[in-house]
Amino acid sequence: MYLVDSNVLIEAKNRYYAFDIAPGFWEWLERAHRAGCVFSIEKVEEELLRGDDELAKWAQGHHSFFRPLDQRTTQYFPRLSEWARSQNFRPAALHEFTAEAADYLLVAFAAAHSCTLVTNEVPDPNSRKRVKIPDACRVLNVDWTSPFDMLRSIGVTLRLGGR
């Protein structure tokens, strides 16, 4: 199962899979979700709904794509918090990771449910200004991948139609 970070959806909408030029991506995402292969969490939905754009409308129409947190997820909070505090991140980075962004919850949910976390972030173990998802994933032995590697591993091909 693949758990999708908000940056995957935002980048897709803003760049390479815009709704008007690549509707096949969004159609695939819906099919993959119905098949139980791809989803995200409610905190990501909250982030997307803050926008006033096509992606926010998409999120409104696909509420089931976003799963709620559960008790299994909360079991990973102490270990993840302890690791983050031990890494000399700046206070603002720690606050963003544990209180504001969905990243902390995504990593814990992925660990609890044996998901591969899909993100556009890349590891940066020397970062002090921001906690990177791939670095946090390593702490909980969570697999992570890029959106393109996810598509390749599933065998997705997006074909152009039209004239």
C-alpha cells in the first residue's frame, strides 16, 4: 500500500499532471484507491482544503481517499518524537514537524500500517532547518519512494489521447 504525501498531489497538480492536461493520472489515482493500493490521511486532506483550487475541489470530492488516524498510529509517536528531539533540529523545524505539517503523522501511520510513503522529498540527514520525511522514515524502518518510482513499480502507464 502506498501512502501519499501532500507534496505529491500538489506538485502533480501544479506541474506534470495538471488536471487539464493529464486527467489520466487522477483517474488512475481514483482506481488505485478503490483497489486499496493508494491513499493518504485526513491531515493531508486538511492541508489540501486550505487551497482554493482544483486540488481542493478534488479533495472535497474524494473524502474516502483520506484515512483517519488510529491507535496503532499513536504508538509510534514517542519514538519518532524522541528521535526528532535528539537530532539538533532548530526549534521551528521541530514544531513544524510535530505540530503543524502532516509529515509526522504520515510517517507514524506508514509505520503502523506497513505502507510505503510516497513523497517528493529527498533525504538530508544534515538538515537542521527542516525534518525530512525520508530521514524520519529510516528511524521507524518505513519504506519511502518517489511518485515516479511508485508509478513504475505498480506498472502504471499514462497514455495520451486526443488528436
